Amino acid sequence: MESFESFITGTINDNLWTVVPWLLIAAGTYFGIRTVLVQLRMVPDMFRAIIEKPGHNDPDEDVRKGEDKKKDNGISAFKAFTISAASRVGTGNIAGVAVAITLGGPGAVFWMWMIAIIGGATAFVEATLAQLWKTRDPDGTYRGGPAYYMTRGMNAKRLALIFAVAISLTYGFVYNAIQTNSIVEAVGGSLDRDDLAFKLVVGGIMALATAAVVFGGVHRIANVTQVLVPFMAIAYLAVAGIVIVLRIEEVPGVLADIVGQALGFREVAGATVGAAFINGMRRGLFSNEAGQGSAPNAAATATVSHPVKQGLVQTLGVYFDTLVICTITALIILLGTNPVYGESIQGASLTQEALANVVGPWGTHFVTFVLFFLAFSSILGNYYLAQANIQYLTKSSMWLNSFRVVVIGFVFFGAIGSLPLVWALGDTFAATMVIINLIAIVPLAGVAIKLLGNYREQRTAGLDPVFHRDMLPELKNVEVWDGSDSATRRSEKDQAR
């Protein structure tokens, strides 16, 4: 097992992650220039888009036909946001930040911020493309993602097949094992248990809980995540606020360490600038997933009036994940502990220790509580992202159910896997998905730019933007966006303009 771990870390990841950060930076910068920094200048539109309801673009339309109800059995922008946030906000925000800091020092946090800001434009492009080329299922729900825009936008069927397999393995198997692994570490820290019997019990509980939800479909997943994610995030932010208030005099120094070490202005024992850069990029990508091609699968489920709206919502998700939740975790760790950098990897246990040092022993159990539910919601979100691609590969319910069973098996397996190994595998698969996804979204960026222009023209005219495929007839293979969805119909007020 140790030799396999060394092969994954030293031979594969060290080479892949020499290239991947620069690819992400180059792509994000390119998209930022092409969209004129859409990730910064359109923040108000992001908040407007996230509160829209599916099928209610016209507030004066009180009665909807039964046929329309069937067509519009969609997911709101907010629910789609929580599905993607469920896979984003989890162990990457609590255990992943600790991993980044222990391996790269405080400066790793700065590079997590940078990949979020630069990656905001990337998230916008990939989610907008997913919305454009989504497909409608017989029950009225939508699905889509990179495999769909690779097929319909690029006519790259083989690339789509490779990506669909890669994301199914990554999110269905590897990332879910990471979630369970972190839960075991956190619960074990609370109960002072690390024996095999304890791990098997926790793994069994997680497997059963996962099975109860994933066999219920996307609506059950959305209904669970839209409650779990906001509640746990708010609770975590509230306690973090207590830590910051109690150690407020130390906050300026911590922020100075984060920026200074990242840029080489301050030396931190055991933490080099290069280690900060690489580990910040790795953990930042694992946390916010911008450019990885995962969130677009959730973005495509939303019923919105214009593809750009969900692109903006997904950009907001990147900020919420990294600039808010990850920063809070970093402050808890750096205010509550003095970790040794660059020697050994630490995960959730470091965050538990840090919080307990500031607020008392109950901090350990609080991190366990939050991590358990965030990681569980991540398992559900990860599963859905994988499911969307299994459905791309096959229409067979037998294969889908078989996949669900294997997913549940990996949820259980994560309880007994080693911490370094599961995180190393996560890095390998994340890098693979980034490379495949960038091959598609870079040449397709022009399509997202056209959609953004169409959106801005309507917004400038004082209209709530809607999109019909005949507005941009040069875009081919667009299955939906034919005006049949009530969300894409103009309100009486807009029609009168």
C-alpha cells in the first residue's frame, strides 16, 4: 500500500501538478479577459439570479396548464446551487484547508483565494455552456454537463466518453471515499477511537444513509442538500465568528503571514513559496472545483430564463466555497494552533484541535458535527454529478442501479482507507478532469461570450433576460430553449416595453 501511495504521489501527482495550476491560471485569465472580468463586475446579477424560482418568470401568471407543469418540473437556481455546493462545501473546506496549510504553510491560503477569483470566470463559462446544451428528461427535469457540451458543441464524442468515465470514477468513487475518510477521522477525534471496528461501524452507517437518498433521484438529493448545506454553513460561520472575536488582535498578523509567505515577503519555517503555491492550488481546486467540469452537471439541472443566469450563480458558488468557508477554516487553524509545516499531513483533526484551543473541548465535537453533515451532503452532491454522466453513457436502469451499489461500496471503503492515499487519488483524478474539460471549454468560450452579450443587451434595455435558441441561430444542436419552458416567457410587463 505504501509503495502504491508513493507511486501516485511522487510519480503521477508531482508531474501532473507541475502543469495543471498553470493551465488553470492561463484558462481563467483568458476567460476573464474575454468576458471583461464577468466574475467581478456582475456580482449583483449573481445574487439576483440565485433567488429566481423555476417557471415563475412571469409573476402575474397565477394559473399554469397541466402540460406546462410537466414540462417545468425543474430545479430552481438555488437548488441547483446547493447540489453543486454540496459537492464543494465539505471536507475540502475543513480537512482540505488543514492539509494545504500543514504541507504548504499559511501562504497556501492566498493561492486558494487566487484560484477562486481567477477560476470564477472559468466557472461562469463551463456552467453557461452546460445550460445551453442541456437535455430534458421525460419527467420534465434537466440534465447536462461537459459530456453534453463536448458532444453537441464540439462533436467530440470520444472526448465526451472519456470525460464521462473520468468524472463517474472521480465523484462516484474516489471523492466519496475521501468524504467518509474525513468523517471517520473527525468522529474518531471526538470519541478517541481509531480501531478497525469503529471504522467499520461508521462506514456502515454512512453507506446505509447514502443508499436511502441516492435511490430517490435528483429531487430527493436536491431537497436534502438545500437544507443541510445552508444550515451547516451558517452554524460553522457563527462559531468561526466567535473564534475571530476572541482572537481579534491576532487576525492582522495571520493575514500578513498568509500574504507574506505566499509572495515570499515572510519566511515561515518548513514552508516554501513553491509548496504554498502547489498545495494552495491543489486544495483550492478540490474545494471549489472551478474548471474541473463537475459543477456544470449540477448547473444544467436548473430551470432558468437564460443560460447566463446559472453561469453567474455557479461563479457565486466558487466565491462562497473558497473566499468564505475556506478562509474561515484557515483563520480557525492559524489562530488556534501553531502547526509544524511541511513535515506531516493533517486533516480534520487539526481543525478540531484549533477550535478546541480557542473555545474549549466542545469545539472538537462541533467540528465533528459540522463535518459529518457537510461530508454527507458532499457524498450526495458527488453522487449526482456522477449519475448525470452515467445517464449520458447508458439509458439502462440496471447499469444505473449497479453504479449506485458500487458508489455505496466506496462510501464504505473510505472508512478504512489511509488519509494520504485517498487524498493523493483525489489529486490525480482532479487533474485528469481539468485537462479534459479545458480541452473543451477553451474553444467553446466564444459561445459563452455570445450568450453573455445577449444577456447584457436585454439587461441594458431594462428587460429580465430570457433566451430562445432562435436568438442565436448559429448555435447548433441546442435541444431545449425553444420557448416551451414557462421560465423563458416574457412577463406582461416586459412584453409591454
